Amino acid sequence: MPREVLTLQVGQCGNQIGLEFWKQLCLEHAIGPDGRLEPYAAPNVDRKDAFFYEADDRRHVPRALLIDLEPRVIQSIKNSAYGSLFNPENYFLDIRDRGGAGNNWASGYTQGQMLDELLFDMIDREAENAECLAGFQICHSVAGGTGSGLGSYVMEQLHDRYPKQVVQTYSILPNQSYAVASGERHADARDYANSGSAATGLASGGGSGAEEDDANAMFSDVVVQPYNSLLTLRRLVEFADMVTVLDNAALNRIASERLYVDNPTFDQTNALVSMVMAASTTTMRFPAYSHQDLRELMSTLVPLPPCHFLVASCTPLTIYTGAGANQMNAKHVDTNQIASGVDCLPQVLPVAESRIRKTSVYDVMRRLVQPKSLMASCPLRRGSYLSLLGVLQGEIEDPSEVQRSLQRLMERENLGFTPLTSANVQVTLARKSPYLKCTHRVRGLMLANHTGISTLLGRTIAAYDKLRRRNAFLDNYCREPPFASNLDEFDLARETAQQLCDVYAQLENQVATPQVSDDTRL
């Protein structure tokens, strides 16, 4: 019986990442951009029904809802080559045309309340179409208005309405060091624009109008991202079961250093996130003997419920082009060979890939635990692990190679675990897609629950504190119902975030010797 996962793409960032995710899944399951199976697709080699369902016209449709409060990104998806892949009924836009949430968490949250009935009619319909719904995965940014505010409201409601299903998120954090500096500059500009000298200059026509224009130009909406991030963080703590944290600074660094891209585009960094999402779901779509659904994944990675924030790394990095699959020459493909596991597919050329020429199980595992491979800006060398899961794919004929590599890794790397958890390193072998001809012998994903995440969360708190001390940029928040009477919501969010950091800090001071546990069954 399939354990279906319903994907909710919320906001501009969430929908852009979600589109890259579905492109990757289509490549891995031999599904064309229109949802139809490619001629070379073989039966019973995967379990695509966990993420797709088959429509009456035999097309495979993603179990996904595309949610936004302004039409630009969703319209671009509709106009893309993959526009016909999705169910037309699963595009959710605010029909009142209020122009989005304006990078304001409070506006996004309030609009979620107003649109609750329409939105959850769609979610409930998709959930009821599943035979055995395992849970939800949400793609969103915590810095904007829709992904943070509306995303927070959706998490609250899913927690109440579907208490038995797992809620997992892929949450993109902003560059908080930029947010702190930007917020201070903008606050200084506002103080100057509102000062008496500025007012006098305007009255006398002394040319300070240009200075006011400069100050207004500096009032970018991005400066309120510490507010949005902290308010969303509270919901991630209280209403999500697993949160995979990724941040823009780390994604851009990896694209530059590992893919050798001078000026990474959003498409390239979004593709990195989709790579993590696809690798995280590999054991569900190409079943092994473990981690076949979200609940099992959660039981491995979340030993303590408040500490469910995960960091991820992948190696080697390869970004595939969606057009490559459509260029395959189907007449040269033998479906009987695919069913028997014989590699007989033409190459799907990558757009970009890391310059790793030789891979082994040990080399991949060593790279996965290196801080420079991490897609979140937190220190792995300090602190301790609560849990660690490795997912390996590729040509691993001898499962004992995994055990030997693990022992060697433990001897050479300082992987400290907190004694309050099981102190296990778990490794599972996953089948790779028979439709993608990988250029590397072995590839891997690491998902880790590590106390170093408190560093990243602490930066969010620090960025918030610098703005809140001046009560800067609160006007738009106070116009919305959650903040109409007081700012208690901010204080509660700040307290929740600090309590989480304190829990991680307590765990960080307790280190145990790791014990190796692996699942090497294919």
C-alpha cells in the first residue's frame, strides 16, 4: 500500500523550489513534462504513486498544491513546459487580488484566515484522494510574507486537522548577517528622514527632498525579514514534525565553490534544494527495507520532539536539465533491460556538476560530514549530533564496504553524539533511478540533527533584537489583526526561539561516543 505525501508549495520561493523538485522527479520516473510516461518507462520498477497519481487520461499528476497570494510565479509555471503537469484545480490564488502579502508575515497570516475555507477544501480533497496519507511536505521561505505568514497558518491548521500525519518542511532562511546590517542602515535612514533637520530642510526647499528620496529608496521590504523569520520559527517549533533548514548564504557558497558558478542564479540554488528533497524521498520512491515513509524517517532523525531541525548535505552535486529527458531516443531503449536493472539509457546531460572524478563509499561519506558540504550555515565541528542518517545510491556490490567505511570514518572524524540520544549513525542503501545514467559510481545524502543549528537560529534572534530595540518598521504589522492591540506575538515568538536555542545549548555540552548502526540491505 502506498504511503502518499502531499506537497504544499507556498509563496514565490516555495513554488520555484517545488517546480525544480517535480522536474527532478519526472526525470527519475520517466515522466514527460505533460505527465505522460516516456516510451521507455518500465512497470514495477518504482513507487511513483507516493508522489503522483494516475488521472483518467493515464497522465501522472503530482500530489501537489501550488499556493500563492499574487499571480506572477504561478502564471510563469502555467506558461512553462511543465504547466500541464499539474492539476489545474490545484493552483491556489487570492481571487480578491490584494497584491500579495507585501513581505509582511501578519498580512500573509491574516489572509490565510480569510481564505481558510477555499484553501482547505483543496487540501482536504487531495488528502481524501490518497489511500494511506503519510503526511505533508511544505516548501517555503521564512523571510517573505506569503511563505512565512500563510505558511505558518497552514502549519497550524494541518497540525489540528491531521494530527496523525507527519508535517515536514523545507524552510529557506535568509542571509541573517545581511539582514542585521541592512536593518540598521534602514533604521538609521528612517530616523534621519523623520528628524527635525530633515523636516526643516523640506519646508525651506533646501534640497533635502533628494535626501528623503534616498532614505525612502532604502526602505526595502527585505529589512523586515528578521521579524518574519522569528514569527515563522515559532510555528516551525510548535506545529512541524521535521524541519529541513537551508539558508541562502550556504546555498550560494556551495554553488560557487562546488559547482564553480561565478554568479549563482535562483534557478541553480533552487535546484540544490530540489536535489536534497529528491534524495530525501528516494527510499520512499524506490523502496529499500527502511525509511519507506515520513514516519520512519522522523523516528530516526527526531529523538527529542522539540529538536526536530535538520541540516543536509549532498555529494557529488549534479544539476540535470529537464530538457535532457525529452531528448532521449526511446527506440534504443530496451524496457526488459530496465526491469532487470541493466543500464541501457542514453546520458541525461547535467547543467552543472562538481568536479569530483572518482567516488567511493568512504569518500562520499567523508565529504558528507564536512562543514563545507552543509547547505546551512552552522558549525559541525562544534557541538554534537542527536542523530545522523546517510542515504547512499550507486554501485555498491559489497554491503560490508559500508560497514568498513563507517568504522574508518569514526576513527578519523570527530563525530560527537549527545548521550541523551541513541548515538547511532544510520546508513541505508537506496536504489537509484533506472532512467538516469549517473556519472558517478556512488552518491550520497546526509540528514543530521545537530546542535550547531542553534548558531543559525541565534543569528535570527540577534537580527530580530536589533530591529525590535528601535521598534523599527512595525507600522504595517500593527495594521493587521494579530498585532492590532499589542505586540505580544513578537514576544512569544522570541521566547519560543530562545527556549529552543537553550535546549540545544544544554545538549551541546554533553558528548557521547558514537555507535555505528547501518542498514545495508538492498
